[in-house]
Amino acid sequence: MPRAPAQARDNAAMRTAVSESLMQRRDYLVALGQLGLCAALPAWAATPADTPWFPLDSRVPGGVARLSLGPSSFRPQVTTSEGMPVLVVGDMIEWTALVGIPLSAKLGVHTVTVHSDDGTQSVDYAVRDKRYTEQQLKVSPKTVDLSPQDLARHERERAHQQTIMALFSSPAPQTGDLQMRQPCPGRRSSSFGLRRVFNGQPRNPHSGMDIAAATGTPIVAPLPGKVADVGDYFFNGGTVWLDHGGGLLTMYCHLSSVQCQVGDTLRTGQAFCKVGATGRVTGPHLHWGVMLNRSMVDPALFLAE
């Protein structure tokens, strides 16, 4: 969805400031290298025209908190109050923690623990309220009131997918571009966070973005990643999980077919599956999810517009 003009101006100003900061930091690292104090420049310093792109800072349930950690000679280790590792990107001049905020997060002050050159310290951030609307859906009764066999299947599948959600591969993404490409053409709904009611029964909020597309439409990787899971699940239908490193995962559901297998490495823009209408759906579309530190967050924050 297009962003409001004022927000677009703010985002442009922020990225201009980041670009200027990067040039200053590049000059500093070049000087360190000439003095023999820095063995090699990071990728961004070698290509000054490339400006890092981070997801938008949105400190609401289902959002992302961008926390400045300052300088450190090594990548700081950051954990949430629940002990979940957090994605940290940057370089020794400026590190940034990208904290995924779950839809179930309580409003108010939250804390992460940071281990860096300065030792161990706490960094606070405040989560503010966001009102998500409600959506009434009519689906097959058997996908709401599960039979004992279907319930047992769902519980097995949920346990398996929880192991995928817990992945925190190393190394984490570099300072470079975290701007995601839309996985397939089509109208993006603003469905993330909707309080869903299936056949009159409340269920969990919608934790992804729906993209309207015809069955068979190719889906491409939004960032480089590795295929972490391929399956056919009761609610999600045909599903693929991609691991982008550092606890950043993406999920693709209701697929009609899959052209990849676990362990495959994908480049940005590479097709690996197709849109379908499998699982609990009312029609063909892509359900696209983005996860940070085991929290589903709004994929729109990772798109340019």
C-alpha cells in the first residue's frame, strides 16, 4: 500500500542521513586500513554507492524496533527478555539490532540485553498500541471444528514447524540491503494483524500478507536464502520456509506446486514455487510471512513502498 506523503518524506530524509553517515564511516575505515588497524573493509565500504536498507522502525505489536547499539569491534550479541536471539546488522562503527515484536506483545517498555565491547547492558524500547480490524470468513466447517484425526495431524505439524521457527543460522546478514522484493505480482492486502473470525469462531490474528494472484503464478525469493522446510500442512497447504540468516525467515503458504527442496540456496528473484489454493483458503493467493526472533512481523515493513 502507498505510504502517506509525510511518512515518505521522513523515510527519504532518514535514508539520506544514513547515506551521509556511511560515507563518513567509510572514510574512517579507509584511514584505519592505511594505518594497518583494519585488515579489510566491509562490503559496504568497498562499494560506497550501495546504501544499506533496513526495515522501517515500527514499535507496535507485529512491528520491528530498530535499536542503535553504537560501535563494537565484534558483532554484539542481543537477546530479548524471553531469551530469543536478535538479528544484529552493521559494522564495527555502528551496529543495529532489528527486534521483531510479536502480535501478542504487551504495550509499554520492553528490554533487550546487549553483549559488546562495553560489556553487558540493557537497551529499552517502548511498544505503542495499534488497532487491527476484524475479518469475518466463511470456510469449510471441517477446517474449523477439527476431527480427532485432523487435530492430531495439526499438532504434529505445529511441533515440526516450531523447530523451523527456532532457526538462527550463522552468519547473520551483512550490513547490506535488507529491502525485500515482493514475492509475486498482485494486489497486496493490508491483512496483517487482522483479528480473524472463521464461521463465527475467533481465531489467531492473521500473521502475514496476502497477495492476490492466480493459481500457477511464479513466486520468487525476496532476498538470498536457503530452503529450510518444504511441506503440505493442514491449514497452510503447500508451504516453503526460507532462512535468510540471523533469525530472519520467510514463509510461503497455499502453494499449488514447489520447485525446490530443503537445502537449496536461492538468489534474490529466483523462482521456487507457485501460487495456489491449498489448505484453509477461500481462493487462490499467496500468504507471505516474515519472521524475526520467532515473531511474525508485518512484511510491508521490508518493502520499499
